[in-house]
Amino acid sequence: MPRALITGITGQDGSYLAELLLDKGYEVWGVVRRASTESYERIEHLRDRLHFAQADLLDQPSLTAALQQAEPDEVYNLAAQSFVPTSWTQPVLTAEFTAVGVTRLLEAIRQVNPAIRFYQASSSEMFGRVLETPQSEDTPFYPRSPYGVAKVYGHYITVNYRESYDLFACSGILFNHESPRRGLEFVTRKVTNGVARIKMGLDDHLTLGNLDARRDWGFAGDYVDAMWRMLQQDEPEDYVVATGETHTVERLVQLAFDHAGLDRDAHVRTDPSLIRPAEVDLLVGDPAKAKEKLGWEPSVDFEGLVRMMVDADLERLSGAGGATRG
Ligand code: NAP
Ligand code: F7E
């Protein structure tokens, strides 16, 4: 039975990846950090099939101990401070988790078992103020937030450990991917949850920032499959994972309100305080390499994703006793 260790198993991607690997017959270990209250909501349904190791990306000995305990064949590093606005208010902490944390984990792998295959969760935020459209594995980086800068470090330290120590280390440059398990502060989920709350009469309006930004949004369940495929190749390489389509935040808003049968103009406000100090205006990925070498294809389109998320939020809130309005 192959064994995998996932950092960030309590997050959106960690929960989908754990499901995928369990289905493939893996023994799945998750790194969890100590907290006074547990946050296992996204993996509650899997909990009795998972193994846990307590560790933190800030603490090198705990990472070494987690690897010694789990003895994994594959490590997926999904843990990070992943919310871009927080990276301006907590830039040093973001660098510790999202940048140097990658080195700590790679060092632990080198020490415990250099044959471990390693996946690093890199991000389209590294392209930032894009120097080429669409963005591919060859597009130069120009990050626009402390988060993006930290991810560039994580990307290059992964490449460097592959080249320096011959580790099987891959960096997946994933564009935005979403799901009903997305954190409530990210724009897709903020919109779909907001729409559902308005529909249920729990709120009257939704306040957003920049509606002109464009993103290449896909479904998280599809994207974790690409991570796994990267680690099954003969050679470790880096891959862009994206849909190849881009849409504005405004389009997301319109689709979500339409799907719930609500008038967008009656409920949407904007607040300049939600505009970022530096914005990423346009992202659209070129997934040709992932399609060709990994045989990867997205299965959910943008409209399908928005409908899935609105429906899930409506269902969740109906279960909580809300009452719909038209
Ligand atoms: P997420 O939902 O925010 O989950 C982040 C995970 O990291 C949580 O499990 C969190 O644990 C854990 N974590 C944070 N700091 C940690 C630390 N110091 N030590 C150990 N664990 C820590 O993120 P996601 O959307 O699943 O994304 C997964 C990864 O892909 C992240 O690295 C993100 O930056 C990257 N990424 C995401 C996207 C996207 O669109 N979703 C795109 C490209 C790249 P707690 O539950 O304890 O907080
Ligand atoms: O913002 C605009 C905002 O926070 C998307 C992370 O997973 O993907 C994610 O980063 C866009 C931005 O995601 C609001 O200005 C407008 O242009 O959902 P987001 P993100 O910053 O693209 C990348 C690939 C990652 O790696 C990250 O970890 O939406 N926007 N109004 C808003 N955004 C938010 N959050 N809230 C608003 O009210």
C-alpha cells in the first residue's frame, strides 16, 4: 500500500486530495497543527480512514518527526498562509509559512528519506503583473503581493533541491481553483455564500472590491488529480494547471445572482477598502503541457462551478433553517 503525507490536509485542496488518494488505495497521513479548537470540518467524513501527525511548517523538528512517523512515499506540501490580502498585513508570517516552510520540509525529506516524491503547491499569483498571455511554464514571474513573492521562493527552492540533490520534486503552478469547500473569504465563495444568504433572507447585500479583475477559475476536485499525476511521471517536472478560460469577478457575480433568481443590481455594493495595494488584473493559464504529458483535463466549466457552489450554499443554509425569497 503506497503511503502519502499531506500538509494542509484540513484545507480545501487537502480534503479533496485525501479523498482521491484513499480511493486509489493509499495510506493517507495528514499534518495537522496544534490548536485549542480543532478545525477538521472538511475532512470529518474521512477522519476514521486517515492518520495524523502533529507538526508545523514553522518547526523543523516536528516536520522531521512527522516524516519518520508516516514513512511516506509521497509528500504533498499544500499548507500555506493562502489568503492574498492577509499577506500584506502579515508579510513576515506569510514568508515563514509559505516560503521558508518549503525549505524546512525539503530539508526534512533530505534527512529522513531523499527517495520521497515531493509536490509543491505553487500558484498563478507568481505571474502577477503578467509578462505574457496566456501564462505557461516558460512565462517569467512578476509577483504582486507578499504571498506571490513567497510562492516564487517556494517554487525556486523546489526546483533548486531537485537540481542540487536529485530529489523527485515537482512544482504545480495552479491557477485559482474553487469548490463548495473553499474558504468563505475568497471571492467565489464570498459571492456564492452571499447570494445564498440573500436568497434565504439572512442578508440584504453583498460588498465586494475590484469587479474588473479576471481569473482562470477551475474546480478543486479536478486540480488535485493533476497533483497526483505529476508524482507518477518518470521525471520530476513543473506544470501549469488551468482551464485556459478567463472571466471577470463581475461575470462571476452576475452568474451567481442569475442562478439564484436574484437581481444583482439590487444587492451588490462595492467598497474601496477591499481594493488591494497591488492587483493582479488578468490571469489565464495555458494547460497544454499538463494535458499532453499528464493526460489531465478539467471536468467542470466555469458556469458549472458557479452553479455547483451556489447550490451547495443554498442547500447548506436551507438545512440550517433558512427560508427562501425570490
Ligand atoms: P487553504 O484552504 O487555505 O488551506 C491551507 C492549509 O494550510 C490548512 O490546512 C492550514 O491548516 C494549513 N496551514 C497553514 N499554515 C500552516 C502551518 N504553519 N503549519 C501547518 N499547516 C499550516 O488552502 P487551499 O486553497 O487548500 O490551497 C492549498 C495550497 O495551494 C496552498 O499552499 C495555497 O497557497 C496553494 N494554492 C491554492 C490555489 C487555490 O486557488 N486554491 C491556487 C494555487 C495555489 P489549519 O486548518 O490549521 O489552518
Ligand atoms: O480574489 C477580487 C480580488 O481572494 C480573486 C488564492 O487561493 O488564488 C487565490 O488568490 C479576485 C482578486 O483569490 C473581492 O481583488 C473582488 O482580483 O478569491 P481571491 P486570489 O487573490 O486570486 C491564487 C491562485 C492563490 O494561490 C491564492 O492562495 O477577486 N475581489 N472583490 C475580491 N476578492 C476577495 N477575496 N474578496 C472580495 O470581496
